Amino acid sequence: MRAVKVTYYKKAFFLLLAAIFFLTLSACTKKDKTNRKNQQENSFESDRLILGFSQIGSESAWRTRNTQSIFEAAEENNVQIIFDDAQQKQENQLKAIRSFIVYQVDVIAFVPIVETGWDNVLTEAKEAGIPVIVVDRQIDADESLYAGFLGENGFEEGYSAAFFLTQKCKNRNSRINIVEFSGTENSSVATERANGFRSLIQTDPKFYIVHSEDGDFLRSRGKEMMDRILRDNRGLYLNGEPIDVIYSHNDSMTLGLLDSLEENGISSRNVIIISIDAEQKCIDALVAGKLNCVVECNPNLGPTLMELVKKIHAGEKIPRVTYMLETIFTENDDFSTYTPRGY
Ligand code: AHR
């Protein structure tokens, strides 16, 4: 009787084990099917490489062209962009990059409005295994936190501006007073354009930077600053000294200061004006004799960005720094065969 009971319990136990085994197996198969289904569904989308791109805003025609260039190149390269416009705020950029990480995009690219404050978010991207390309402006962070930089050489741009000035003034021996309209405080480009410019003019003691002010790369600020100088000094003077040169870190501020001079009935031919970007409106002003020199800052970096994005995605290394090719336009140029800028 006891032996029968043991055999009965044994049988029941094995039946139970078998039931558990089959239930688990069918659950696994179901799960695998669902996973595969998800993978299949995703694979239609993931055919396209996904790039999370955080742009700082649309403060200038230059910036608008910069964004367009990236979108056009993405389209041509079958790259899907998840875009965020940070409205000139670093906190918005940090949020956008974090959302790209949650979304698990393939690559992140961003234009850092300022140089510092990126370490934590870049560490998060690195931990999530998402490579990052820094675009247009440089950052002050450990190099291991991002794959590389693509953009302009701001130091060179500032140096080119100074080179034009030193050549133009090579026969002048008297003191030359310079007012500088600077770009966004703590942005790499503002620092580089200031440093590049100073690196050359400081070799000649006749050049003095008598005033430097942050105009945030905005046309409205360029006008405001010029209005105030003209009002407080009753003309193109500062502390009783004539202003000989205005060095403006971008075309938007330059267009603003030109508006102000015009409104105040002052000819811009009374002062040497040097600008950076080469927007069409400033080239037109150069041709019309309202400006003396425009150093190009090339916004058309979309095609190169897509090349880098695809390389990184394919597991290849990209250069630490890729600079865009840039030129310089001056009052001495022949514009008869010139191709319009498109921005
Ligand atoms: O970072 C590039 C600069 O930013 C451009 O010179 C300017 O126009 C823009 O706002």
C-alpha cells in the first residue's frame, strides 16, 4: 500500500514538473515571438540612423542657414533627425540631450551655447553608449566624453580680422582706438575671436582696444550698444577719443550697429568696420562701401557632419577636430564674379 502511494506521489510530481516545463517553454516562445516582432517593427525605422541634434536657437541668419544645412544633408544621407531648438538656453540643451539619451538615438550632435557645464550630461551619454559630436562651438570638457568637434576656427577668424586691420593701417603711426562688439559671454567663439584678434594687434603698440562689450550675437544688441555710445559721447567717440575701428564678432551685431549709425546720420565711412560670418546682407554692405572687411564663418557644415555621424555609427574613429574651410572678403576684392552666399 505504501509503495503504491510513493509511486502515485512520484507520478504526480513528474506530471507537475512536465507541466511547469511546457508552460515555461510556451511562455518563452511567446516572449521570443513578441521580441522578434518588436525587432522587426523597429527595424523598419532603424534602417534610418537616428541623430539627436540640439541647436542653440535662431539668433542670426547665419544660425538659420546652419540648421538648414544640417537638415538638408540629413535628408540626402537618409539620417533621421530628432531636433531641439534650445531658445538660447543651456538648461534647454541639457534637457534635450537627456531626452535623446532616453530615446536611445544612435548619435548625438549639439551646438554648445557656452563652453562649460557639459560634463555630467556627456558622462550620461557615454554611460548609455551614445557617441556625441560637438558642433560649431567648442567645449571645455574631458576629451574622452565626446567623439570629436566639427566647426570653425574662431581663433583664426579673429586673427584674420586683425590681419586685415594691421595691413590697412600699416602706414598710420598715430594711436588707433578699437571698440569691440563681442559675442555671447562664455561661448568658445567669442573667446577665440577675441584672443585671435588680440594675438596680432598686441604686436603693435599703436592699437588700443578702448571698449569691449557683450552683444550676445544679436542685431538688437548691436544697435542698442551703438545707440548708447553715440548718445553718451555725442558721436563716434569714447571718453573724448575718436573711435577708429569697430570689430564686431558677428554680422547680426554689425547690421544692428549700421542701423544705428544710419539713424543717427553718421556715415559708416568714418570708421573702419570689420565683421565675421559673411551673411549676404553684410557682403552687400561691403560692396556698398559701408563695411571694410568680412571674415567668413562657414555655416554649411551639414554634409561633413553626416559623414562623421555615419563613420561613428560604423564604429570608426573620427578626427578630434574638423575645421570648416573659410575665406575672407575685403573692400579690395573684385565682386564681379562672386557667387551669392545663400544666407
Ligand atoms: O557660433 C557661430 C556664431 O554664432 C556665428 O558667428 C553667429 O552669427 C552665431 O550666432
